[in-house]
Amino acid sequence: MVAALPSIGADLGSSAGVAGVTAVYLLTVTISTPVLGKLGDLLGRRTVFVVSVFLFAVGSLACAAAPSLAALIGARALQGLGGGGLVVTAVSALGEMFDRDELVKRQIWLTGTFAVAALAGPPLGGFLAAGPGWRWLFLVNLPISAIALMLGIGSLPHHRQPGVLAGFDIHGAVLIAAAGAGIVALGSSHALVTSPLWAPVVALAVSVCAVLFLGVERRANAPLIPLSLFSRPALARSIAVTAMTGVALFGTFTFIPLAISAGTGASNGRIGTLLLALTIGQLVVTSTFSLAARRYPRMTAWGHLGLGLGVAGMALLATLPLLSRDGRLLATSVAIVGMALAGAALGLSMQAYTLLGQTTAPRDSFGAAMGTLTFARQLGGSLGAAGFGWILLTIPDRDQALAVVLALATLVILAAAVIAPRSHH
């Protein structure tokens, strides 16, 4: 998708606002996950899945037919609502349908699916954008959505609680949407996070919404995010660690290419090639985990291993901007090893703490728990991007600023390792 943005901007005659195409999708995915996760508890996974596929397909068709950039951004918002529902429903349905041993076995299929998407997606997107046109990036979703719909209707659980929508937590949904929108906006808009006026205003609004949300959740009959989830130590710690790894690993994606450029002096094309180390590290460790976890199923140990790899990888990357005078070969080696470790940490920690959440979440609030876990990761990434971006602006020396950002990300992962669950209880 990112590779097609220049073509989209040129075709629709509005290159300046083309970043909104990705930002609005991130926004609606983020705010829809906790809401649709809770609705899955109330209406059943199958119902929410069908609605999510429909929204995603209609949004994709509207994107393909968009006559202007404004129309495309609106269609991407609709597509993101469906995308958020697909993510949280898939994770929730797996945890509802299978026990822990079967969940570990099915990681092989999940890893294989991710590998195909990660490796084939960018080249296919580039081919479609350069060949038949960027609109086909969205049209290819239609047959995939049709297949997913047929499979989901026949296999997903459908346990509906009667008369539940009358007590749905509408106030909580509005507040979490407002808070999530503010955080994502800060994390995705450089102009906003650097504004001396609007950045504090948005930050204050997010804080007020968060405080009001906690008050609403305490009183709600069917809270969007039941505070009782946090009375389960393993689940509460898994959510906290997921948020912190989101800050450190997702929140630094924008800055790693800058660190590579500073340390190696590589061109944009070569940086793109070097970034494959992130994907390769993630695929290797997740494939290994999928096989080894069947024999060694202790998720807390796997989680700590993932966090340890993250500390090592981000610490190496933190040295990268300061290596420009020590030779490009050394800097390139540090970049490759650091990114491979960081990618491995991302893949392993995501799988371990998702599985831990699936096996410790209460059955009656399973979708809410999975929505909270996903929401924590996405908001962590936005908070990290905003906070690290602000740090980059406040330190005059760019290389030192990048080193500080990546060093702080290392400390965040280290703190996550300290609070990470050590048992399932």
C-alpha cells in the first residue's frame, strides 16, 4: 500500500494529503477493535465476522472506485472498521474454539499465512500499482472476502446473549473512540505532534477522555473493557507488556530507516533491502516457535525470550547512528543483526502474549479481552511514534537524537521484561 501512495497522489491530483490514506485506516482499525471485540461477546463471533467482512469488502470496492482523494480516505475509514473486526474476531474465535495445546499447533498455520502475506504482499502491491493500476490493490480484496465469508459462516461459533444490546456501553465506546483517535492522530501526524498549540490540546483531551472512560467502565452494566480483566495477574501483565512492546517495536518503525541511513549512508533503495532483515527475523523465529512450542508450551518463558531478543536488537540499533565514522561494513552488520533480533522479538512476543491472553481470559468477556490486547498494541505504537518523534525534534543533533530514541525503546522493552507474567495464575 505504501509503495502505491505516489501513484495514488499523482492520479487523484493531490499528493499533499495522500498520507491520510494510511493514517485513517490505522485510526479506524484501532478504535474499532475493542468495540467489535465486545460486540462479539454479545452477538457471537460469526455475526461480527460477517459484518466485518461486509464492511471491509464494501470499503475496498469504494476505494477502487474513489474519484477523489477525499472519497478514498472516507472509503479507507470504512475498510478499517471491517479490518479491525476481522483482526479481533479471528483472535477471539481461535481462543474460543480451541484449547491451549490446539492453539499452539495452529500457530503453524498462522505463521504460514503471515509469511505468505509478508513476503508476497509488497511485491504484488508494487506489481499491481505499476501494471493494471493502484485500484487493483483494493479489487483483489473482493474475491478473498468472498472466500473468507464462506469459510467463516460455516465454521465460526455463534453464541448470542439475548437482549444484550439494550445495555451496550455506548458512552464507553464514544470515549474510547475519542481517546484512540487523539493518540493515533498524534502518532501519525508530524504537523500535529510538532504544533505548540494543538499537541498539548489533543494530549489534554485524550487524558480527560481516559479518566472519564474509567469512570464509565466502573458503572456500566456491560462495560466495553471490563475492569475485572485486570484482576487476573497474567492477563493484566500480558496487556501491559503488549502495550509496551507496541511502544518500543511498532513505535520505532519510522525511525529505524533513519538510523540505518545515518549509520551506513545507504541509499533509499538499499535501505529497503536491508529492512528485509526485520521480516526475515520475524519469520524465522515465529516458524521455530510454531514447531518448538508444541514440545515446550510454557508461554511465559517464550515471552521472556522474545523480550530478551528485543532488548539485544534495539540496543544494537541504538548504536547504529553513532557508527558512521567506524566504517560502513561494521554499521551494515550491526543494522542487519539488530533488525533481525528486533523482528524476532516482535514475532515471538506477539505470539506468546496473544496465546497467554487467549488461555487466561474469562470466557464471558473473551472478545473484550482480545480487543483490549489488540487495542493496547496499536495504541502503544501510536504513543511511541508520537513520543519518539517529539524527542527527535527536541535534540538538535539528529544522530544523537536517533540514538536516544532507540535507547529509550530498549529501556521500555527491559521494563516490560521486569513486569512480564511469570506464571499463568
